[in-house]
Amino acid sequence: MYRVVASRAFRAGAPQKAFGCWFNLSRSAHTLPFATLEADEISGSKPGEVYNLVQGKWTGSSNWSTLLDPLNGEQFIRIAEVGEKEIQPYVESLSKCPKHGLHNPFKSPERYLLYGDISTKAAHMLSLPKVSNFFTRLIQRVSPKSYQQALSEVQVTQKFLENFCGDQVRFLARSFAVPGNHLGQQSHGYRWPYGPVAIITPFNFPLEIPLLQLMGALYMGNKPILKVDSKVSIVMEQMIRLLHYCGLPVEDVDFINSDGKTMNKLLMEANPRMTLFTGSSRVAEKLAVDLKGRVKLEDAGFDWKILGPDVNEVDYVSWVCDQDAYACSGQKCSAQSVLFMHENWSSTSLLSKMKDLADRRKLEDLTVGPVLTFTTEAMLEHMNKLLKVPGSKLLFGGEELKNHSIPSIYGALKPTAVFVPLEEILKDGNYELVTREIFGPFQIVTEYKQDQLPLVLNALERMHAHLTAAVVSNDPLFLQEVIGNTVNGTTYAGLRARTTGAPQNHWWVK
Amino acid sequence: MYRVVASRAFRAGAPQKAFGCWFNLSRSAHTLPFATLEADEISGSKPGEVYNLVQGKWTGSSNWSTLLDPLNGEQFIRIAEVGEKEIQPYVESLSKCPKHGLHNPFKSPERYLLYGDISTKAAHMLSLPKVSNFFTRLIQRVSPKSYQQALSEVQVTQKFLENFCGDQVRFLARSFAVPGNHLGQQSHGYRWPYGPVAIITPFNFPLEIPLLQLMGALYMGNKPILKVDSKVSIVMEQMIRLLHYCGLPVEDVDFINSDGKTMNKLLMEANPRMTLFTGSSRVAEKLAVDLKGRVKLEDAGFDWKILGPDVNEVDYVSWVCDQDAYACSGQKCSAQSVLFMHENWSSTSLLSKMKDLADRRKLEDLTVGPVLTFTTEAMLEHMNKLLKVPGSKLLFGGEELKNHSIPSIYGALKPTAVFVPLEEILKDGNYELVTREIFGPFQIVTEYKQDQLPLVLNALERMHAHLTAAVVSNDPLFLQEVIGNTVNGTTYAGLRARTTGAPQNHWWVK
Amino acid sequence: MYRVVASRAFRAGAPQKAFGCWFNLSRSAHTLPFATLEADEISGSKPGEVYNLVQGKWTGSSNWSTLLDPLNGEQFIRIAEVGEKEIQPYVESLSKCPKHGLHNPFKSPERYLLYGDISTKAAHMLSLPKVSNFFTRLIQRVSPKSYQQALSEVQVTQKFLENFCGDQVRFLARSFAVPGNHLGQQSHGYRWPYGPVAIITPFNFPLEIPLLQLMGALYMGNKPILKVDSKVSIVMEQMIRLLHYCGLPVEDVDFINSDGKTMNKLLMEANPRMTLFTGSSRVAEKLAVDLKGRVKLEDAGFDWKILGPDVNEVDYVSWVCDQDAYACSGQKCSAQSVLFMHENWSSTSLLSKMKDLADRRKLEDLTVGPVLTFTTEAMLEHMNKLLKVPGSKLLFGGEELKNHSIPSIYGALKPTAVFVPLEEILKDGNYELVTREIFGPFQIVTEYKQDQLPLVLNALERMHAHLTAAVVSNDPLFLQEVIGNTVNGTTYAGLRARTTGAPQNHWWVK
Amino acid sequence: MYRVVASRAFRAGAPQKAFGCWFNLSRSAHTLPFATLEADEISGSKPGEVYNLVQGKWTGSSNWSTLLDPLNGEQFIRIAEVGEKEIQPYVESLSKCPKHGLHNPFKSPERYLLYGDISTKAAHMLSLPKVSNFFTRLIQRVSPKSYQQALSEVQVTQKFLENFCGDQVRFLARSFAVPGNHLGQQSHGYRWPYGPVAIITPFNFPLEIPLLQLMGALYMGNKPILKVDSKVSIVMEQMIRLLHYCGLPVEDVDFINSDGKTMNKLLMEANPRMTLFTGSSRVAEKLAVDLKGRVKLEDAGFDWKILGPDVNEVDYVSWVCDQDAYACSGQKCSAQSVLFMHENWSSTSLLSKMKDLADRRKLEDLTVGPVLTFTTEAMLEHMNKLLKVPGSKLLFGGEELKNHSIPSIYGALKPTAVFVPLEEILKDGNYELVTREIFGPFQIVTEYKQDQLPLVLNALERMHAHLTAAVVSNDPLFLQEVIGNTVNGTTYAGLRARTTGAPQNHWWVK
């Protein structure tokens, strides 16, 4: 039987320890009490190491793989990859968790408070400059983006944790009841955990995506096994150590590094009651089949922006377009993939301003950087196919970055925009090509005439992945028309609308 | 002790009876099974009679008062007015209801279902053309307004009842719970009734206001005593008979006709745990003092409308202004009392269109009619005071209706608009005069320049009663500025905004 | 493009028509204005016919199949089965609906009110004795159960519709918003439809399950294609005609009869954005794979009941056990499959009372009747396997019904209970056998000692389908122990707990 | 006009400052950066001083009053009491705040985030041992209670603040919307502030009550003036300084020390739109009248506990009774005032155990201490009146504390319990006497026979103040009977039920 008692024991001890160290933190200038490495010192000569966590113990592996520094190709991180023959402890660990979870409203409710405490302490840790700098730099090392972009990820994570301080975790477990038909009868509705669950997350937000999903699962009483894309898993490995330091019972989460095949085998054997997968549509579909539908998917998006007929604040709109398309080198799920400009915008300086802004991006400050899932060649090849479409033209970019030492397994492309005429986009032969998502600094631009809005809406309806979108207009009738005739995870509306930037408060409002 | 058993007995019997009559209703062309009179036949020679209901019995009185027909002065309704010495049965009836009510989530929950049934049946009754015509005409007889306006009141009431069909009453009693600190501990939040309560309602919506407030009170387990302004109480007297026919236990509601002094005495003796008062601010303040704060007030409003800088759809906006100011002869709580026009509207045909629409109103179809709380003289006197303010002028109206037989205790005024300059309105000497609410077909009109919006906002801030308002504009920044800097019960925003028209779905959304 | 205008046109016309007939209904003793057949007259000589509905038109088929009367084997219903080559119109119809649906908060919001009206009218129709009798009898003809059980299904459906009268449909579309980071920024959360969807429902509740799922889909703006198990689809075919009569636009719902292979092909081609499947786990798993996870499943349950240590109200508990296990011949998803008795109950008359109640069930009044998915032989074979388990014994039943004319493709079994010792149930060799769901009048009974509760909980944890359960006890600590350590869709708790009986108010509380 | 800009300016500056000091806090062992005094050093020779805060400035007064140390009578605190002639700055400050508040969803929404930050920082401050000890000791100095009881107050305050970290303040401002009748129409519901408000709080919880009410008001955009009972206002004066340190704009809150008459005058002149008063019923009634109902009242309670027929855990129940009646010397609003014992408890050791526990309370550790609103004589006189009721008897206590130096303006009584027979309690002559609330270590005990529950319920129904109650039983039918027939702010149910202990999560669940 599962020993809840054991995990409670962890709770009792941990906060004391954490508290004792609160002040050490400020006295010592050199080390973070939870960390096992220094973000800035990882290098070919002093590689970082990433361990696995199972049944409360950090473990290595018989098979360590090596990661290349995306900026210079040095072998800078070693990862303990779990092989197919080593999954048994993980399967056992997950199976020990019953379907009714580690806690629920009728079992160990004090754990809701424990998680309120952990969130409070972890949020405070991330608010300390030294800690937030540590994670910001660690993110930059493995998922190159500007300091500001990486810091934002840490701050969103901090705010998310702040949202679950105090009693807020137990408030998540709020139930309801309505009177029944007779005296003594009531119907109650409770939130129950799944029990054993798996979380699989991608490379582009190494901290925010896994942390938010992990904590959400834990709050409600699930026992998750977490697998982060090995290219960036060093970030969450350190974050889990921080959570332990803040009181997280060490047996509540397992953490694994492995290839996809091994993870698939593990899932088939351990049979978690729910798997949350964030990543490519291709893998998502395979998982849906293998897990017989017991999977929640957060997949990609070919995110569109429409500029409406009311032209205003051209400077601001250009800046947002640049950010949406090229921040994080276009490697946000919500990055702007296609821009539909109303003809009124064509006569403005919009495109030239966008070009100027793109030109200011540079490798030195990582405002543009390595692309982790497409090579330079692959992106240029895609661009060349697009340029063969009648009427297409290169607006800017379209070349490899200069003077870089990015290894060739990664991509290195200047921020690029290709214009394709609307009529051509809609043609069957072109549509699939134009709407292929390129997870890099790459966007399509097109124009529509006043009477062509139905064509634009038709183009949107035919897309497959609907993650985010933006309708840039303050005209209430135009907004209504576009919003009422489209479907997206998130639609930003208004003159200052953007496709990116979903903050922590979008995630857990409900 | 209160006998819940008795009221349950009524429940078991009533639906059968009601159902048996369902079909009679269609066969008989002449009478409604619940009604004791015909709306169109009430007259000096055949006066209608209004009874009281207490402890399950309809009763007369030792003192019948008489009501004048507002259209021709005939003595057309007799009312059994309860005197100060006759209140004992009402005091007793109310006192018999315990503080925990006739039902609550732990007592007689089957009554939530009973009230779902009553609402279903009553809503269906009101959907029958004969029944809706009966109440529409009855409303017109005592609170003269156009057929359409009176019918709307019946329809809103029907929709309200439809909203509480089936299980919706018990869903109102939905509770919540959150996990406690230890195993076995949970905190629950329940909605509990007040027990004995009083409801006092005005003349202008004889059916909608009392019915909605009455049912809301009953749904949650309260025992109300209802007093409607005697001028119109005949409508609710008949409606309560309809509710009985649909299964309402006869002891659940008491209904009283009396003067204010008697009602005050009753309240002091019976000491209901909450009184809901809709009516004049003057009485409201006295009640707040007498009942030591145990009162909820729905008082009047000096309702404003602002036309923003973006001129559009002048015809439509004029029509809404006419409806807002003069429908029901201006005797809605939400009637437009003052109109602030942006200067851009001054050069349009707005005011002349408003004048044309006002001219089309006539006594024959009651698009303008008797004013029940102001005499003609009182309104003209107020107008003349306003016209002495420098820069003021009469826009239209300002005369007594022609060829009418409205008795002199009531008012008979053509739809009237007076222009007063904004700067004058703001002066201390004028402000109280200009913002005095006239419950009749009367409005103030003023104009503001592009840079005078702060003066308008200042005028709004200084008002006392904030019921409804309208900001007529599609400009998002203008809307934000006005909405963010004002306070109202309901603010309508957008080019088609109005001050009147709160439908049933505003009331019970939460 | 889809023509919303067309469906609105239907709306405008239909209510008038429906209303005109309201009264005809009471005058004519013979026919229902929407129905195309008489429930009691269907027979071999006058078979009922079931059509398909697509793109607003009722259509037959080139291939009519025939259904046997489950009580006497007559060929009493003809069904227009759509073949694989005839699916094109259905694929087209579904494809015409855009992903943003027929309505959403920014598109055709008047349709929320339309659906409030349809629900009001349809609920009222079902409240008329002639209409409710029609559907009750029609259900009995194809899914034999007692009049009371069939009537309950009609009444639950009526109550469900009552819950969505008036404004309640638009209240379902309630959205929320929170202030953003800056002036002018807010985040809104809206409920959006899937657009084209499919609903597939089983035989056991021919009216309730499809109607509730269909209306829920329609309320939120989806366009559903509905497929009901052909054995009982005649009921929903008539119900859709009633809905049309009450104002449902004829193009809003498609209705199809076909075999599973054809339906599968249709789904693969039309690619609905969500499919709601209620039925066997086997088909459910195949659908999850074929539809790549875009499916919501309501599958079976091996529903358990535990009698706690506090013995009380033995008569009542026996009666509930009999109802839970054998009402509808055990063909409810929520039927009691296994009973865990605390040893304190063994010494009472519980089992003998259960036997007496089972003996009173008879074919004449359909308190026991045909089993539609298991033959008599299959059930007896399963029973015999169970009786080979050491310590097992037949408690009662275990024989074919006497003097019946149920065709041999269906089952005819007396209400049956088999005792299996708890220790044997838990053995690996036996567990799968004992927990196999038999969708008929069949249950397992076992006993546990005071110290064996952990074994019981272990047995529950190992089950696969967790639909409903009952914990029969008023002991708060026992309840907490069992509830906190199990997982179910619905758990009934308390001395009067049952496994069956989920009423309309369970479905849509949220 | 009010300058929102000014308050925003404060925001920008404050967090930086606060953050800079975060670490100082840990380095310096001696002082708290926000505090102006040391809790343990206040004494006759070094009195503490309490200032007022108005329009952003801490100010003294022309008239300082002096407070006696409740433990030894020393003049240990000086208070700057504002006189009737000095209220003008306070009136002006309040009047500057418009009715739409300092922020609302359409005005300065960034202030919701500011208050999330302030809460985060203040919660963290209270989590630091030095800070929590400071407030715990300060509370003990002015409102003598045990260290544990005073610490609990600090911790509840900390948890409350944790509940409003991050985005939780803006989530409070969550609005909703439902679709309207036509395209382009939606109804939105927003939470709006009152604008200028007043908060008046009592002596017994010097930190928790004012802080929770103050922050709740601020979160939603109100501008409060706070008046805490001068006997304890030193605690909130220091707490406001802490809030300033954590970023609270100095103009957002005014803080005043004055007598009741002055405060009344201030309220009449400044006319806040809502006043929240916690305190005696007598003052509450006067305020309701003076403020014409614009007041929310949290008054006293004569809190009852019923022990049901099922006797269990006598030790635990005795301990809870002792805590409920005598912790904080009975000076909680929720303190147990009367205990109804089922006869089954009479034969147990309950009363003797309660006596033993009461005997262990002593002045040294403040488990019993000064009574701030009743003198010893007043309490003994009340006791003696009770003892004249036939059948009454002293169970324990009933004497002045020994060896104390509590000044005679305060009370000093041993924990006391008086038994009064149930039949006597119910007599008209006795009822008012017995149910008089004594805000000190004093309770009534009575007994009821199995068939006397209706008499008990009758006694409860006749009470006036219904704050908290406890039904000590695990019998579901008994619980249902008592809960369904009573009314209270909070009812605790179950064998471990208590009357006291409302934690932070009760306050803001909704």
C-alpha cells in the first residue's frame, strides 16, 4: 500500500529546514542552497549534469548523453538518459499511487495546505534577484533568447506560484452541493485527482511550461512523472531541487530523461490515468492512439494576426509585429506565423518599420539566436518554395546569420518575412505549403482588400491548429465579425493586440 | 409552531387541480379559472374589488377605499384597506415563520422543487394569449401606458418565471465547500433565508416589480408579506390568485392593502428580518431609520445619457431618446432625466427628430397618459423655474394635454424637454433644481464642448441617485473614460445604448 | 457557406404554428400533431418506420432493415439503414458547419433565446399526459421495462428541458473577464462550440441519453449528427419531430440509422471536431484510436455497493438493492454489479428479502424482461463459470424465464444473484471473471469481515470502469474512509444510498 | 480632483525601497525597519505613542490621552486623540475620493497588481519570526491573551495576505457577461467600489479584524478611513507602517484615533458611501439610524453549543469547551456563551474535566487575563442574579483572580460556569437575563432530556444575535434536525465542533 504517512513526514521536516536557510541566503554571496551548479560556469571543460528522480532518490544512469552548447557547439551538458531496460523503478513508482490520488477532499486534506506553503516559499525564492538571475541565465544557456525574454519566463512562474499561496490550493478543491429531492438528500460535486499522471513538455519554455503543469497536477493530488525535452531539462532539474528545498515531499514527483521510445514504453507499462503532452502534432497523434485517448494535448499553432481597416499607432503595431514574430527567435507556440494586412496599412510605413526592427536583432544579445528544431537549410528551402508561388517576394531577411558559431544541427537565420498574395494562399496547391508552421524567425505576410475579408476568414477556417490570434482594430463591428467567425485558444483583440504574451493569469483563472 | 405539513398538503393537491383545468382553459372562451374579474369590464357601475390575504384566507375590511379611473375619473376600484386596529392577524402570520424560514437546505428541500413546478406552470399560464392579454389590460387600466409597454411587463414576468422552471430553484440554493485543515474537516457555505420578510412596491410596474421580488423571496424559503401601492394592487391580487391556481401554498404569502402609517406600525410590531422597499428616497430613508438598517432599498434615479463625439445613426438614437424619456409617460425608474449632447450632435437633426417623435405621442393609445404622482401644475411650475435659469429654453412640449378627462389629482402633460446650459447646471444655486427628479414625461437637455467632458463627469459625480445611465458611443476610449469615472446600477454602453429596458435576465444573472 | 438566415427563418415561423396547435391538442383525442405513428399500434401487420434526417429533409433508404419485437419476435419496425455509399449528404451537411459553430457569443446570439423557447415548448409538450404516455409506451415497446421506469425516463427528460427554459440557455454561455495589466486591457473567457459534432448513443435509455446530449450540444452552437442504436432509434426519430414542432430549425440536427462500419466511415470522412460516444468500452477504444483522441466517452461501469457496519432499515436497503440490480432488467449503466456486505448484515434478513423481491418481478408488467445484448445461454454460461469458483453458490434466480416468447437473439433470465467469497474474488485467476460486466439481471454478492475493508478497497481499486457506486452507511468515519480511497463518476453515500437513479439535475449542475 | 497619478507615483517608488531593505532585515538584529517602537519596552517610563494618518502624513494632536497597562495599571501608551474641531482634514481626505473609487475595472487596473504585490510582501514580512513576534507581543500588551492566541491572530493575518498574492486581487474583480438579445449586445456584471468608506473595529482582535477589513476595502478600490478602538490602536498603527514599507501608497488609507462622538460627527460630515462597523449592538443600531442604513454591521453573538445524544471523546470535547469559553478570557465574538448538554453527557466526567481545565488557566501566561469591557463587580453581580434563578448553581469559578494588579477599570474573574435549568431559561422573566452576553470568561450550562430538543430549539430561535454555534454530534439525523431549524453566521457541526476558530479561509471564500 501507498504510504501517505511517509510523504506527510517529509512535510513536517522540510519547512523548518527551509526557514533556517532563509537568512543564509542573503549572507552568502556565492551559492544557492538548492542548486548543484552555477548557470554561467557550465562549459565544455566543466559540463553540467542532469539526473533523474525516482521514488525519492536522485539517480544517474548507465548511459549518459551529451548536449552541444547551441551558441558554440561545445559539449556542455551531460544527461543521465534512462534506457528501456531501466524503466522498472519508474513504472513501480507511478503504480504505487492509487487512482484516488495522494490527496483528495476526503483524504489527507492537510496536503492542500502543504502545497500552499510550498508555493509561498518557492514564489519568494524566485523573487530573490540571485535566484531569478540563476534561472534566467540557465534558460538562456539551453534555449537561447534575450535576457528579458528569459527573465519574463521566471517572473511568470513566480506570479503563478504567488497565485497559489496560502489557502488558494485548497480553494481549487472547492466543491458544490445542491439540495436533493427529500430531506437528507444532497448532491455534491467534488474535484478528484487522476492519481498517477505523466507530463511531457517541449524545449521552448524550459521552466514555465513544465512548472505550471507540474504544480497544477500536484495541487489536486496527482502523482506526476515529468519528462522535459532533454535539450533543456537541466532547468527543471534544478527547479525541482528548489521545490524540495521549499518543502516538496521527495516522493511526490518523479523526473526522467529518456528518448521518446523509452518514454512510450514506460507509459504503456505504467498506464498513467492521464498524460498531458505539449509538443508537436505528430507525436500528439501517436500518443492519442497509444494511450487510447487518455491524453490532453497542447499542440502547435499557425498563429495569425489581422490588421483591420482602422490604421493607427503604426509605430506601436510594427513593434508588436516584430516581437510576436521574432522574439525567442520565433520559437514560441504563439509566435506570429502569418500577417493579414488590410490594404489601408499598405500605404503606411508598417513594413519598412518591421524591417528596421528586424535588422536591429542580433546574436550578441540573443534577440535572435539558434533555432533548435530546424536547420538553416531546411528553413531556406521552405522559403525558396514559397518564393516560387506567383506574386511572392522576400520582404526582408532570408539569409543565414553572419559570424556565428551555432552548430549545424541547429538553425541560424535572420528574421525573415515572405509576402504571398492572398489569392495564391487560398489555392489548394499552395495552402498546405504556406500554412506549414516553421518554428523559427519566419513569417508570411499578405494583404487583403476591403471586400476580401470573407477570403481571409475562409483561409483561417481551413487551418488545423488554432492556438492564438490577434485582431488589430478598435472598430467594434470589425472585431465582432472576425471573432464571431473564427476559433482560437486565445484571441487578442484591439489596436494593441498581439499573438504572444499569455501571462500566468490566463492559465488558472478558472 | 408553523405547520410545514399543511403547506405540503396544498402542494400535493394543487397541481392536480391545475392540470385538470389546463384544457378547460381552451374550451371556455369567457373566463380565466383563477380570475375574479374581467379587466375590460371594471367601471364606475361595476367596480373591481381588491382583497387582502392573510393566514391562507382572502379577507375584506371594515374600511373600503375607492380609486379613481386615471383616464376618466370614475370610481372604478374598491380596495379593502386594512386599518391600524386590524393588523394583528398579519403580525401573527409573519411571526409564525421562524428565522430559518419555511425551507432551507436542511429543511423541507422538496419545497425547492415545488417552487420549480409553480414557476413552470405560472410561466405557461402567462404564455397563453388570453392570460397575457388579461394582465396587459389590467395593467393599462391602473397604470396607463401603451399596450406594447404593458405587454412587455407581462412578458418579462413570464421569462423570469421560465428562468426558474425545473431544478433552477434548487440550483439557487447551491452551496459550496472547501477542504479543512484536517481529515474530517470541511467548511460549507449555504444560502439561508431571512424567514419573515416584507416587500413594498410602487405603482409604476404593477406586475413585474412585485412578482419578481416576491418569487425571489419565496424561492429561498422566506415568508413574505407583500404590499403594493394601492393604486395598482389589483394586478398582483389577481396574480396571486393565479399562483395559487398553479400550486402556491395559500399560507406562504400574505398580501395587504393599507396606508403607509399602518404598514409602518405592522413592520414595527411584526419585526420582519428584512424589508425590501422600492419607492421614493424619502420613505426609504425613514424606513432605514425605523427598521434600524434591516432594509434593502431600490430607490429612484436621475438617469443620464451622454452622446459621445462619434455621430452615427441619428434616426435610431433619436428614437431611443424618445422611448427612454417618454415611454410610460416617463414613469419608469430608469427614464432618461437628462441628456448630455456632445457638440457634434448639435448640428444634426437629433433635436428636431426628438420633437417629431414626441409630437406623435397621444392619449388615445396611451403613448402618453396620466402622471400618477405629480399634478400638471406641479410639473409646469418646475418647468417655469428652470426656464428662469439664464440661457434656458423650452425645446418642445410644456403644455397640458388637450381634450383629456384625466382627474385633477393626476398630471396631464405633453412630452417636454427643457434646455439648460451646462455651466448653469453646475452652479450651486441651480444644481439641486436641475437634478430634481420629475416622475413624468419631462427631461433636461444640455450640450458639452469637446473639452468639457470633465465638467460633465463632475455633474454626474454630484448626483445622489445612480440607477441607470447610457453612454452613446462606439469609441472605446471615450467609453472607457466615462465608464471608469462614473457609478451606476446599470450603465448601457454603445451607439445603441438606452437608459431603460432592463430585462428579466439582468435581475438574476448571479 | 452555411445559411444561418435559413435556420432563423424556421424559427420565426415555427412558434406560431406550434402555438396554434396548442389547443388542437386538447380537442383531438386521437393524434399527436408531431407524431407519425401510434406507439401501441406498431405490430407485424402495421410496422413502424424510422427515417433519417439530413440537410433538413426526412429521407428513406435503399435498404430497409427489420427489427423483431423483443416480446414476441414479430417483425414490427422497419428502419431505413444508410449504406456506405449513401453517406455523402451527411458528410456534406456536417462539413457545412464551420468550426465556430452555428452560434457563439459573437455570432447569432438570438439563437440562445431560440433554444430557450424550444426547451420551454418541448418541456410543456412532455408534461401533457398524452405526450408523456406516447413516449413511455414507445420506450417500452423497444426497450422493455416497467411503465414506471419508462415514464421516469420521459419525466427526467422533461425536467432537463425545463432547466433550460427562458434565458437559461444564454446563461450557459456566460463568460468572465478579469482586469488586465494596463488601462484598456482585460482578459475574457468565452465558451465556444466545437462546430460539427457527432453523438452516438446506446439502446438502454432511448430518449433520455440522446436527448440530453443532443440539446446540450445544440445549446452551445454545435451542429450534431445523431446516431442512436437502431434497436431503439424510433423513439428519438419521433422526439426530433416533436422538437421541429416546437421550433427546432430542421437543418440544425442530422439523424442517421446505420451499422457501425458505415458510421465509422462517415466519421473518418466528415471529421467532426468532437464525438460523444456512450456505449461499450470495446467500441470506445476503437473510436479513440480512429478519431485520434477527439472523442468523449461515457462507457460502462462495474458498479459496486458496500453495506457498512451499521445495520439499519433492512427492508429499505433490500428494496434499493433489488431496484439497483434488477430494474430495467439490469440494463442501466449504473446497475448494481456487485454487493459487498459487512458481516453484520449477514445475520439479518437482507438476502432473503432480496430474494422475495426478485421473485415478485414478472414479465407481464415488464419488471423483468428481455435482455438486448446477451442471450440466455451466454448469461447462464457465465454463471456456471462463477459457480465453479470455490465457495461460490447461487443465491437465487439462475434460470430462464418461464412462458415467454422473447426471441432467441435476446436473453430471458430470472433475476439472479451469485455469492462469491471475497478472498476468491481477489485472486488473479478469478478477478477478471468476477468483475466482467453482464448487462442483464445479474449480480455478484460477497461478504467482508470487520477487518477486511482494505481487501474490499483493493478490489475496487483494481476495477477498470468507475461509473457509480454506493456506500450504505451513516457512519461518518466509515464513509470518509471508503470515499477518500475510491474513485467513481458518482458515489452515493448514506444509509439510503443507491447505485442508480442519476436524475436530470446531476447532469447539468455546472 | 483626486490625483490618481500621485498614488501611482508612490507605487513606482515603494517596491524598490522595500526590496532594498529585504536583506537589511536579516543583517540587523535589533530593529524592524518599519516600526517606531519596541513591543516589550513600552512602559510607564517609556510610553508608546500612537499617531494619526491623514492625506499621507502621520500627525499628532493637540490632545493626547493616556492608556493604562491592563496588567499593572501603568500609564504606558499615549494616543493622539483627534478632537471635534480637528476633523476637517479627514473630511477633506475622504471627500477627495470619487464614488467610482481609486480604481475599478475601467480605471487604473494596474492598482490591482500593486495590491497583489503589497500583499505578497506584507505576508512575507509577517512570516519572518522577528516580525511575527513583534506583533504577537504588541497584541499581548494591549489585549492580554496567551502568546499562542496572539500568535494565531498574526498567523491568520499572514495567511489572509497570502491569499491575495500575485493576481488574486485582480481575480477578485472578475466580471461576467451573458449574450444579449441581438448581435452586438451583451450584459456585463462588474464589481465596483463604494469609493470613500469607513471602518470601525473593536478591541478584541487588534490586528486581524481591522487588517482583513482594511485590505478587503482597498483591494476593490475603496479609500478607507480606519478607526480602531483606542485601547488597542497601537497595533494597527504599526501595521500600517509595515504596509507603507511594503508599497502601500501613503494616501490610500487614513487612520484616526478619536472618541465615538467625534467619529460620529466626522461620518455625518464626510458622508462615506459605506461604513463597516464591528462592535456592540447598541452602537450599531445608532449608526444604522445616523447613516440611514449605509452601514454593514458585524455585531456580537450569544454563541451556543449543543452536545448531542451520542457521547464520545469526552476528553476532547471538554478541552474544546474550555477553549471556546475561556480562551482570550472569553473575549472573542465567537466565545461559547451557553452549553446545552444532552442528558447522556451528564453522567460522564465532562463537567469535572471542564472544571479541571479552567483551574489550570492562570494570569502568568495570560491563559486568563483582564476583561476590558466589564469590571469584576459587574460580572459578579450578573452571576449573583443568575444564581437566584430556581435550580441554578455555580459549577466553578465565580471569584476574582488572586494576586493580580489589574486596574479596577478592567475585570479580573476566574473562568466561571453557572448551571441554569432549561425550563427556567425559557421563562419570560429569566430569558433576557440568562441570554445577556458577558464579554468575559463566563458561560451558562444547562441540560436537556431526550424529548426536550424542541425546547432547546425554541430557546435558540428567541435569541437576537446569531454569530456562531456548534452542534457536537456525529449523528446525521440529529445534525440535520438542529441545523435545519436554526440560523447562525457560522455553525460548526460534528463531534469535534467548536464555536470559535473562524480562520482566514472563512472570510473570503466567496
